[in-house]
Amino acid sequence: QVQLVESGGGLVQTGGSLRLTCVASGRSFSGYHMGWFRQAPGKEREFVVVMSRSGSVVHYGDSVKGRFTISRDNAKTTMYLQMNSLKPEDTAVYYCVATESYSSNIYDSNEYDYWGQGTQVTVAS
């Protein structure tokens, strides 16, 4: 198993930036595909981004393409999400997720076995 702890959320103005961090502990970090989901009040969880074990393959959700950047440091067992040009609609709780393998749909939250506790991101208009 792997344990995930997010940090870095907060309040930011429209157009601002934040960097989220997810620190993993437990089994080998490099053995997991890592990513982020988010959930806004009254809405379903939304896929944000996922990165392969090696970091060579990345898929972004359409709503964040060109604004968000995922990275990982396997030696530090840490993943980052750099969020730029933030908009009010980015307001949500952001969850770090991990899975050892996908079965079919990387955009489906059920594909991810491990979740952090979440960190709140609020973008003021």
C-alpha cells in the first residue's frame, strides 16, 4: 500500500498560481501511476491529470491543459502540480491519487486505488 498526503492548497486571486505537493510513503513510489482529481461543491469528482510511473506519459483533463503541469520526483517520493492562470472554476478540493495499473479508463476515479485526504484550492474572482 501507499499513503498519500497533499499540501499547498490555499486562497489565490484569479490569474494567480499555486503549487500542490503530494508526498507518498509505503511501497515503492516508482511503481505507481500518480495523478490528481478534484471535486467542487455539489459536483462529481473530476479528472485533472495523470502521469505514468516513469513520468514519460502524461494525460491532462481538457479544462486544465496548458495551465497545469504535473511532475514527480521518484527519489523524493513526491509529486507536484503547478497550477497557473487559475480561474474561479478551478475552486475545488484537490486529491492526490495513485494506482499500480489501469484496466481501461484513466479518467474514471474508480481506477485509482489510493487517495490522499485532499487539499482545498479556492480561487477568488
